[in-house]
Amino acid sequence: MVHIRENSLPEFAGRKSPAAGRGNSCGGAVVNIVFGLVLVLLLGLALWWVFKNVGEAGQQYGEALVGTKYTAITVRCQTNMRTIWQNLQMYAAANGNFPESRDALLEWSENSRLFRCPATEGPEYVYIPGQTGDMPAANILVYEPEALHDGRCSVLRLGGQIELLTPEELKLALAATMASRR
């Protein structure tokens, strides 16, 4: 334990410190106010930047979700087309040719949901009967009559290829299919 004697204190112990006289000055208060305003302004700018970037990220996230939904619908539509192709192959193997009508294909498939695009208010697919395996593989066998997938229609060709065609491309392909059936 350290004992301090009274006479050992420095000689300025009884005097006022130099900082004691500053309390009456307003210069320090002005500096503190300016510093506080600058600090609040910087915090406000930082918050504005964060909210702006979060808003942009939210918008991009929303757009990505919408794009993903459309992509998922397109994939489901093409999966329907793939299943229809498999049903057509099984029907042809059992009966020697493709079904003579859409109703015969529906009855064979036992799943009418396959023959409609999964998009909200999606149209029923159109089946073009009367085709045989010796016709051009590029012929359209089943198609979607409305362009629901980024302005394109799902198409199943006679060779088993599944594609997305613009309405103009679909019109040309249908004309070529009808010409080859004659």
C-alpha cells in the first residue's frame, strides 16, 4: 500500500486546470453540433444506399422468380409432350399405327391433363392424326396452339423431337406437315 504525504503533491494541485476555463466558451459546442450533423448525414446516406440496393436486389429476385415460374411451366409442358410421345409409341407398338383421333389417344393415355398446357388457362394440345412412321420426321404430330412460352409454342415432331417454335415457324411447319399428308 502506498502512502502519500500531503506535502508531496505537486505544486499546481491547488490551481485550476487549463481545461476548467473552457466551459464558458461556445466554440466547443459548435464543433460538437457540426460533428453530430455530419455523423447523422453520413448515417442517413448509408441507410439510403442500403435501402436502395436492397430494393434493387428485391426487384431482381422478383424478376428471377417470375422467370423461374415461366421456365418451370415450359419444362412441364415439354414433359407432357415427352409423355404423349411415349404414349404414341406404345399405341403404335400395340396397334401398328398412331391413333386415328385425339379421343383415341386420350382414351389410350388415361390422363387428360397431359393434353393441356400446365400454364394458367393453358390451351389443349392439338393432335394431327393420320401420320405414319415413314413420313418426314420434321412433321408436327402434337402442338400447342397458343404461344405461351416467351412467345413460342411447344411442338412434338413425328421423329420425337420437342421444340419451341414462334407462331410464324409453327404456321410454316404445319403447312409442311399438311402437304406431306396428302
